[in-house]
Amino acid sequence: MNTRLGDDIELSIAQFREAWTLLCNRADGFAFERAAAVDYIFSGLPIPFFNAAIVTARDVSGNALRALGRDACAWAAPKGVPWMFLVTHDALAPGVDAVSVLDPCGLTPMLPMTGMRAERIAPRPIGADGLQVDVAGDAAALTAIVDVNSAAYGVDLDASKPLLGNPSFWTGHVPALGRVDGTPVASAAVMMVSGVRYVLLVATMPDRQRRGYAEAVMRHALDRAAAAHGETPTVLHATDAGRPIYARMGYDTIATHTAFIEKRFLDGH
């Protein structure tokens, strides 16, 4: 795999697009459309995370970005679900401020994310005390993963349970759940995306954070995926809170993104 910066930016965008297609394509309301500069991947679920318009063009000017934002709002309007407009800052023309450009479209920043990649994971630290980690193989464990993420990120993800809670959804992938004294406390999953181990759903219950639980579960999922598919590179899109942990594990930054949301979907609008 080529490690040039430009290719890494493309890798981050492509992994996002392909992972979200895998996440959404079994939903009853799935819709996919590839436009000239934006890919639309909507599950139809009432959760922004599961409906994405991803800017795929390079060297995007401010005027072009504003036009793409307006087009995306028009495309999404009939769907009637909250959604995110994903911008890759490294793919914008120099000097373009996405926040100010997209504000007139009614789009506001929701979540900054950092695309990160590792060829190999750094050696394992001392294990997390009392943590039992298993691959989630039944609906109860899989829905517990959803509950852990809902609590960790303060977002209601219940509508995704018929999708993510179905064991058949995870065929060929690795969802992992960590428990302490039988209680779910942390989660992580690895999906195989174009031969790359893509990490998602990394979360820890709020009252159990800063104990190394999520990292331990993530390492378990990566190890299981490597055992099944080989020691392939691994990619993820990190929140600001997770980025230092992933850097310690051996991940390098390859791109910076922001997910925008329409203001009308925020509380008070």
C-alpha cells in the first residue's frame, strides 16, 4: 500500500465511504447515489451517523463546497432523516474555511474526526484488570454494544439495533464486547473494508472510562480479525478524545475531517 500523503487522503475518504456502505446497505431504507463530487449513503434510520453525504472531490474551492452543501441539503430533504455532510479538510483548496462556507447552507459542525492508519499495532500494554473480552456472537451481546456506544457518546442509537443486533450483519467481521463481573463496559468492532481492518464502535461506559477497557477490547477485535484475514493495515476515524490513545497504539494521522449537520436537526432549531 502506497504511503504518499495524497494516497493517504484518498484512503481515508474511501474507507469512510466503503465502511458506511457496509454499515447501511442492509437497512430497509438504504439509498446510495454517486454524484460527481459527493457520494450519498443513507440507511434511512433516524440517526445522523447512519446517513452520510461524503465529499469525494479534491482541491474543492469555497464556492464549489457551498454549492455541494446546498445540493446535498436538497438531496437529503425528501429523506426526512438527520444526516451528516462529511468534509475532508485536506481535500479543500488552500484557505477554504469549511465552517464559514457551509453556514449559509444551514450546515453546522457536528463532529471533528481524524483519519488514522497503522501498518502494525504497537505492543500490548498491561491488561485491564477484571475485564473479560469476547466476540459478540448473539443478539443480546450485539445490542449491548449499541447500548455502550449510546451511553458513551450521549446519542440514542436504539433504531440501529435491528441492523447491528443481527448476527448475520457481522459475518466476516469482528464485533467485540468487554464485560466486568458480567456487566458490559466497553466495545469495539473491526470490519473488513477492501482488505483493510476498519475499526469502529470503540466506546466505554461513562463510569468505567480511563481504565484501558476500550483499548483492550479494540486490540482483541484487531487480533481476531488478523487471525481470520491476515495482518493487514488498519484504519479508523478518531474523535478528538480517542486520537491520543490511537496514536499511542501506533496509528498515524492521514487526513482530517468534519461531519456537519443541518441546524434544523439540532435541539432548539
